[in-house]
Amino acid sequence: MTVTSPSSISSALARLGLAEENSGAFAGAWFEPSGKVVHSLNPATGEPIAAVHEVGREDYERVAQATAEAFDAWKRWPAPRRGEVVRQLGEGLRRHKEDLGLLVTLEVGKIRSEGLGEVQEMIDMADFAVGLSRQLYGLSMHSERPLHRMYEQWHPLGPVGVITAFNFPVAVWAWNAMIAAVCGDPTLWKPSEQAPLCAVAVTKIAEQVLRANDAPPIFNLAIGDRHTVGAPLSADRRFPLISATGSTTMGRSIGKVVADRLGRTILELGGNNGILVTEGADLDLALRAVLFAAVGTAGQRCTSTRRLLLHRSIASDMKQRLVKAYSSIRIGDPAEPSTLMGPLIHARAVEDYRKALEVARQQGGRILYGGNVLDRPGFFVEPTLVEAVPHMPITCEETFAPILYVFEYETLDEAIALHNSVPQGLSSAIFTLDMRAAERFLSVDGSDCGIANVNIGTSGAEIGGAFGGEKETGGGREAGSDSWKAYMRRQTCTINYGTDLPLAQGVHFDV
């Protein structure tokens, strides 16, 4: 029996509390929404897994109001007590890790280890947030005025709207919701319509934790399209912060709406990530990194490697290694342990893959390996290597598919200029054993991305560091480091404990 047998799937869904038809609306309690019923499809087969009843416009208002009201209570809970709720949520995710990981695999096509890894990322975020709940620190500054004390503190910001994409159907929610929760902010989650079951399952686990702690409804859910949920959430003044993950086109739209009402955004948008391989680099190490970064999740990560820049002296050798390695990639049922690449998310993604390769050929690209749509159920394609020529316009675009454009270069300056010539700026990497080349890549004149790695691929960031990019990637930061500050409001405080009233900058105003 395979892990994807009907009985194993139905058992996993039942343990997660999922039925044949599920409500997509949670506002402290599940309710029957008024929108359409949609079926979540398994991209490996094209067959439905289960159905979700989406929200209508009035349903959105109910969820939004519940989230806004929850803030008034939740912001008064001490931060360590908020952290305890998140700790229990992490424990709930641990108990359901296997089933949730399988659900991620079923719904979005990630191979089994990646599905489990995404759930582990939620668990890690819970652990991180618990520690953070006792470290929401401010600074103390010296006042220029005698007998004065000056410091800053951080208060909860307000309800947060979280819009997530299909490729990380649960982890990106955790990046936001768990940090927001310990900061005192409830969240309203609008997940991708391609991954609604993952959102329902996670919200059901969160619901149990909230009820056990008699906590206000801080983890709410509204599944619907951009018209019924996305647009009203972006324009809703009750939500001072909108965190959105998706395409650059989507980010521009959301960013304008939120900026018009002077709200805040965390935008994690397109990536067009490059890896440089220098002469004398460890080619075995580089090969393994390129394979995972370019082929993992079928090229559907925002951090997927889409451009490979090879020094001319090692280019021929590296291309031969890549072709051999690509030919060994096992494509198939993502729930089978031996599979290394699963399907694209839907038929439109397959068509985008076709069109991108057609354009690449027209612009002078030459396919070294792959380029075919597989004739089988589901949405499977071959991982593809394209030998690129300089200034191919298609290489400046992000195609969410396993297409890797391979360039050659002569000098490091040339490679860095080519690397930085695209409008996106998320993740980047260099493989080199030359300390000077590594430091140059990390310098102010090197990579212009939010993430820059040495002898590590572009994909698979750890939660401890702030995640996000520059340029058309959006500029926001999520997860680790001091990303928590985006979910709070800073307040500078000055206390006069003397009897005089000196003014700053030596100003005198005596009556």
C-alpha cells in the first residue's frame, strides 16, 4: 500500500477534522458562509480531495469584526501569557505533523520531505515566538536634560491581515500569525484558493488551543477570492498591517490600496534568484545546491534558483554535470519517498511553462535538457536547463516552474552586474573558495538582494534570520531577527522626575 492510498488519505483528513465539504469561515467559531463551494484538487492526479465553502462579502465583515474585537482583549494579555498560547499551538502542530505534512503534499504537490519540512517550519516558528514573548524589548537613551529619563517601548499594533500563496500554504501564515500573536495582534488569514484545506486544518488545531486557554479569537480565517476577501481586507482601516505573499502584480495592487489609507505592508513578492559559480569552486557542492534550489518544489518557491552564472573556465564541466543530474531526477507521486519532483500546481502553470520555453527559444536560448510536458495524469513537466545568451528578456521574468537559465561570464564584475540586472531582489548565492570573491559578493557593490549566501543555495532559509527582499520583491521582512517590530508600534517616552522644566536644544521660553 502506498502512502497515497485512498484509505490512508481519508484517515489523515479525518484526524485533521476535515470533511467532504468544509466551512472556509472562522470567527471564533465556524459558520456556514454564503459564497461558492470550491474543490481542492490534487495536482498529482487532477482529482478533488475535498470541498470548501468560501465566504461572501457579508461573511468577510463578520470575520473582520471578530478579529478587530479580539484585539481589545488580546492586547491586554501579558506577552509571556500570549507566548504560552503559541507554545501550545506548536505542540498541537507537533502532534499532527505527519498528517499535516501529507496534506501539504496532497494539496500543493510538494514531495513528502518538503511537506513535513513546512510543518516543521511552523513548529520552529512557534518555538521562536515563545522565546520572543519575553524579549519584546525597547532601548534606554540618555536625555540631554537633567533629571530626565528617556526610553522607548513597544505596544501591540492591531489586527493583521495575512494573505498567503499556495507554494507555502502554512509556513508563511506561521511566520506572521505566531509573531503577531505574541506581539498582541490577532490575525485574519486569507489563504490561497489552491490550498484551502491546509488553512482549514491548521485553523482547527488553533481553535482547540484557543478554547483550552479561554483566549479571544485571534486566529481567524476567511477563504475567498480577491474580490470577496483580498480587496476588502486591503482597504480595511481596522487592519493597520497587511502582510501579503504573491506576485509582484498582486503586491503593487495591495501596496497602493494600503498606502492610500496610510497603513503598513509586509510584501514578499517575486524572486528571480541567481547563483554564481566561480573558477575553483567546489563543483560537487554547487551541483547539489543548484539541484535542490532549481528543482525543489518543482521550481515553485519564491527562492527557487532561476539563473545560473558559470565562470567560462568551468562552464562546460558544470553543464555536463547538470544534464546528467537532471536526467536522474525522479518525477512522480510526491507522497512516494523516492520522488524528488512533484507536479506544478495547476494547468495554468503548465501553460506558463510552455510559453516561457517558447519565448526563450525565440530569444536565442537553447534547451540543454527537458522542456517537455509529461503525458500522464496531473500537472507534471520536466525540469529544464536552458543555455541562455546575454540580455534575454525572458530571464528577467519570474516563471513559477523548474526552468533554469544558464549563463557564462568572464569576470566577477560582469557576473555581479548580470546578476543584479533583473527587477527582483530576493535571494542570491555564490559558490567560491576565494575569500575575496565571497566578500565582494557580500559587499555594498555585490548582490543587491535581501538574502546573500556563500556556498549555500538560494532556497531553504532558516527562520532565525529576517526573510525578504529588495526591489520588486517588496522590501518587507518576516520571521526572525527583529522582524517582530513590524507588528508593533514604537513609543518614545520621556519622564521628568525633577522640579524644573528644561527644554531640549537649550530653548528658553520663560513667561
